[in-house]
Amino acid sequence: EKIRECTVLNDVVSMVSEKIRRLPELTQHALTICACIGSKIDLHILGLLLREIFLPQCDVDDNEILAEREIECAIQEGLLVKSPDRTGVTFVHDSIQSAAYSLLDIDNQSSFHLQLGRLLQTKLFPCIYQQHFFTIANQLARGYKLITEREERIDAMQIFLIAGEKSRAASAFPEAQFFFARGIFLIRDEVDWKDNYRMCVDCYSKAAETAALTGDYEKMDEWLNIVLLRSKELDDQLRAYYIRVKALASQAEMEPAVDVGLEAMKLVGVKMPSRNVLMHTLFDLAKTRCLMKRKCVEDLLQLHPIEERHMIPALRLMNLLCTISASGKRTLCPLICFKSVQLNMKYGMTEGMPASIALYGALLLRFGFSITEAAKYSEIATTLQQRLGYKETIANVTMLTYGIVFPFTKPLSDCLKPLPDACMAGLEYGDVMHGLRCLSCYAWITYHSAGQPLPQFVNTIHRFSKYSIEYNSTSTLLALKVFVQVCANFMGSTGASPNPANLVGDHFDLDAVSSESLCKTHMLLLEQTQLMQIILGYFFGDYEKAWIASENLRATGATSFAGLMFPHFLAFYRGLTALAQWDILRSRNFMKVAKSCLNELKIGQKNSPINLSHSYYLLKAEYSVAKKKHGLAERFFSLSIRHAEEGKVLHEQALACERFGFYYLRRNNHEAAYEQIRAAYDLYRKWGGRAKSESLKKKFPHLADARRNHQVHINQKKTLSC
């Protein structure tokens, strides 16, 4: 089929080429120039090039009039059409542009492009030069191999460097790499490195950074090795290491990324201990707390600008290592963060300082300090970010604050809005890794807060997934696929598992993913997948599968740092699963686990009553049932339903109603049981969990008519009383 399409296209191009050859010679030249410039051609540019190349003695002064005269018959023949603003023309079809371009001999194409670029570079007025900058850059780039004179090479390098920077700023990464690579080609000898050191380093460094964004890691390594070999200045070496660390992290190679970064930090005298890490961590924690005590935003804004130039990329690298080590070498993460804050306080303010302070706040929470103190530093970090306008760290700061700390102090639904905006800022300003992590945070907060009905949530994830694909982020894409699979199982939609209790299907297959490999590459993803397996197992009644996933998670030693609410979500579902298993097997071990989970969730509920009260009360209710404290059980079930309703957490309100209904069934209170189970059925449907609501309906075939029958029963009572 493709061969047939290519044959048809070639035939069309040949036919149009013959048609063009029958036009006047100058019109043919005009069409050739148009084909070289692009799909849309400015009339002033076309007239200028026609005059300079083919009509040096032309008596028409206005370039636009000249161009219009020479392309008039091409417009009449239906080859070109005027643009809506009447200042340019476009080809009617791509095949016409290809046909016009084919009039040029292959051997002459590069030289003709270069000729066009040179003319535009020298003949355009300064006032419109920038307007047509990319036209110039593209023409020079297509004839770059013919640029040999040293002065012209340097000028072209400068143009390609600027064009690459502009393309990258517009997130056109393949185009940016195209320009940077042309600039690199023009670097010929030692003299270029000596006389134009900064331009050469920038070409190689920016080309390598862009190659990492396009997934061309082989080219990235090649160009970074040249930078490290040729660089004379420490900040250029640190910048190269930063690019390499970031690229390794984007490939989920967290431990190697941390190793490379720590090796680079030795260049500025920052070394991490190989032994007694905990002792060093506690010492630096005390030192940092002392240093930051009573500090407010205004105090930090008065820090002097950093003077040691090499410390700017060093601290930028240190800030990156803070985040990466949370997934790679977790034991070093707090120590790296504390060192980063200390270095910022010592050397002055850098763009990475708000992120370091945000992580410091999250770590305080991790080490058991008050939520008030942790939130204080999150607020400081957010305010610093806004006041100083450091765009490159928006994503990192937002992820650490709205993704980790603020879920304790604000309703989960309030933490959602900043995360997609921060993601887009991260992608726009080059912080792709943290931008995509904002998407992961958005996904888990949306799910756990029931922030969107499931079908809408799935559509949102599909919309975000394209960024993970575009930026080659395997870990983020997998994380999003986990949620899509969970939603598919709950909805019973396309791609769902035949057994909805299994985290297996067309979107994600837990059985096909090695836990061992996830432990090595992305611990956070491992935790997420196992937790979602526990949730599916519990909701769909496969308590053994839920318990196995719970034990698997415990066996890995996973205690997630990124997303400090995670241990509480885990405690909630692990505790429920343990109680369900106790009800079946009557093993004391399950009661011990449930008690431990209840205590952990109690701490979470104390820190975040707005988000964890309904979970705590439901687990407390189930624990009371197991202890045969029925008065307390009914009270806690009711509290759980009320708090879930206030928080608009549909799926867990439904779960509380379902469990309350099953409790009433066991107590032989069938009317109250059906009232609660019917409420659960309605809530699951409202959430979008059709498969879950249907599973309830199978257990209770007359559930759909329960409300009507209940209303009839009430009406009969009223009639009899009358």
C-alpha cells in the first residue's frame, strides 16, 4: 500500500513538474525560490531574491510588485494562492512544492540554498531582519557544508546557535537539535576553540541538552564528552554533568544518575559520607534547622547574589540530586537536601533555592516534625518562587509543595489546579522531569480525592500521556497507565481485566512488570502499582490478592518519600485487607497488622483531618466490628460516611456505605442494610465505577428496585396509620 502511494505521489510530482516547465522562465525561477523558502513565502523576500539573482537590471523598484508580476501566471494556473493578508503566497498542495523543488539539480540544491541565505543575510534591512531570521537560518543550514571561510563560519555558527535557542524556547526540540548540529559541524580546529570558546561550548552543551530531550542519548554522550574534554572552566564541566544526570534520570537510571552527580560535586569540595550516613544526616538536620530558625521570606530575599560563578551550576546540580535521590539512593536524599540549603545560605540566592527549601519542608514532615513547621517552609518556597520569578524551577517547587506537603493542610481537591500549570511550565522552561512528575502527582491526587468522575479522569490522563511519550519518560507513562488500567477495571470499559481484582489488562500488566527491576529503577512506581493492586483486590473482594500485594510492598522496604500521604493511604487499605483476612482465617497476626495500621492512620488523621478523617473512621469502624464493639462500629461508620461526603470522596463514601450495609446484614437489620448498599450502588455509578456497581447488583439482584420497594413499604405504613 505504501509503495503504491509513493508511486502515485511520484507520478503526480512528475506531471506537475511538466506543467511548471511550460511556464515562463522567470516564473519557473520564482517557483523554485518559493519551494526552497517553504510553504509560505513573503512577497518582499521573493521579489528581493528574484532581483538579486535573475533580474539585476530590473526597472521595477518595488520588490512586492516585481514578485506579483512574475508569479501571476502561476496563480492563474492554480499552483499558488495569495495568503489571507495578501503579503505572501502559499503552494496549493505539498506535491506542487515538491515539483517546483525538483527543477533544481540535486548537485546544485545546497549551493542554491546557501546563495539564498547569503543574499537575505546581507540585503535585508535591519528592521525586518528578525522577522525573517528563521528563513535565513534555514537557508544557511541547508547549505552549511559549503561554508568554508573562517569569518563566515563564525557568523553562521552564531546564527545557528540563536536559531537553536529560539526553537528550543518554542519546544521545537528536533528543529533545535538540527540547528545546533549545524553549528557544531562548522567548528573545525583548535583556533575556533581558542578564539570562540564560549560559542563552541554553548553549541556542544545546548546540542547535548536538546538531544537528551529528543531521546538521542548516543549523540548527547558524544557531545558531552567533547565538552568535558575541551572545557577550561569549572562551571562548563558542572553544566555538562547536570545534563548527563538529568538524562539518566529521565531514563529511570536513578542510582547511576546520583553517582554521576555526587562525583561532579566533588569538583567543588562537596563530598558525601560512605559510612555512618544516618549520623551525618541527623547532624546536618540539626545544623540546617538552626540555620533556618526564624527565617522568613524577607530574610531570604535579602541574601546577597551569588559571587562564585561555578557555584551556580553546582547548586543547580545539587537541587536536581535532591529529587533524584528520593528515587535512587534514598538514604542520601535528606543529607543532600540539607547540604543544598546550607550552601545556598552560605553562597547566596540561586534559582534552585526555593526548591531546596520546599524539599526541606517535606523532609521535616518525614522526620516527624510538626505539619505546621513543614507547611511554613512550603509557603516560603512558594512565595520565593513567585517573588523571584525563577521559571525553571516552577515545576519542582509545585511538585514538592502541592504534591507532597499541602495535601496535609489543604483539601486534596485544592491541590489539583496548580499541578497541570506547573507541568506545562516545566515543559516550556526545560524542567521536563519535574514537569512530568507534576502529572504523576496530579493523577494520584485526582484518584484518591475522586476529583473527577472516572471517564473524565481517563480522558485527562490520555491527554497528559502524550507529553510522557513526547519526552521519552517511561516511568511517568507507566505511572499514568497504571491509573488508566485501574479506572478501566472499575468502569468495566475496553482494556479492563476479565477479573477486575487483577491489575492486568490492555493498558498495564502488573504480572509482566518485574518488581525487582522496578526496585532498581523507580521505587515510587513500584509502590504505586502495589497499592493500586491492594485497592482493586479489596474493592472487588479478592482479599488474598490484596494481602499478597500488601506483603510484597512491605517486603521491598518501600516507605515512599515522594508523596507523604502514601503511607497513610497504604495503612488504610492494608488495615482493611488485614481485617478482611482475619474475618476469614482468624489469625492473630492480621489483628496486629490492623492495629498497627490504625495507629499510623490516626497520626495521619491528626495531621490532616480534612483529608484522612473518613479513612480513619472507616478503618476504626471495621476494627470495632472485629472487636465486637457494635455501638462504636455504627458510630464510626456514620462518621466515615459523613466526612467522605463533606470531602466529596465518592468512591470511599461508597465503600463506607457498602461496608456499613454488610455490617447491618450480619446484624440481621435488612432494611438498614439495603438502604446503605443502595446508597453505595448509586455512589459507585455516579463515580463511574460501573463494574463495581454491577458486582454489587450480582450479589443483590433486586438492588435496582430496592429504592422503589422501600418507598412502597413506607407509603403502605403511612396508609395503615391513617
